[in-house]
Amino acid sequence: MHSAIDGFLRSLAIERNCSALTVKSYSEDLDSLLEYFTDFAGGTPPVDAIDVATLRAFVAYLHECNYARSTMARRLACLRSFFRYCCRQGLSATNPAKALRTPRAGRRLPHFLSAE
């Protein structure tokens, strides 16, 4: 999985011409997935062994850690993009991240001016 991540990050920088900050953010997002696998799954599985249930458990973990919805949305976007890359490269037959739903962004209530 580490070589797939390295290839994905290189493709972001070279093929898709993403900024260094985007590549850094995606790298951190994928590092959090690897950390989750190390802590809770007993090691990093091969890319083709990761399924929807595994990724949903990761999303539940992010929710339990009280990450902001915007952070969770960015990490899910990263996972979708990573697994799309893996499918194109023949590393995985399916994209398990495709079935994940992005959490809705919270909205703030408007502030009204008082008559005073």
C-alpha cells in the first residue's frame, strides 16, 4: 500500500499539477488511514483487500475523534481519488470509497439585527 500511496502522490504533483499544499494535505490524510490500520486492524492490508466496510469503520473512527465535518469531507475526497487512481493502475478491481457519503456541512444560523 505504501508504494501505491507514493505513486498516487507523485501523480498528483506531476500529472494533475496539484499544489505542494494539496499534495501535503493528501499525504497527511492517507497517513491517518495508515495509522488507523496500524492501530486497529493489526497492520496495513493490501489495496485490493480494502472494502467498503473497512472504510466505513475508518469514517466512524474519524467521527469518534471529533474531527470537523470539513476535515472528514476532505479525507473522504482524498480516499475517493486514491482508490480511483488504484483502479486505473490495476491495483484494485473496485473503488470501495465510491460508496461513502460525504457528511453534510453544518450551517450557522443567521444573526438578526435588533430594533435597538
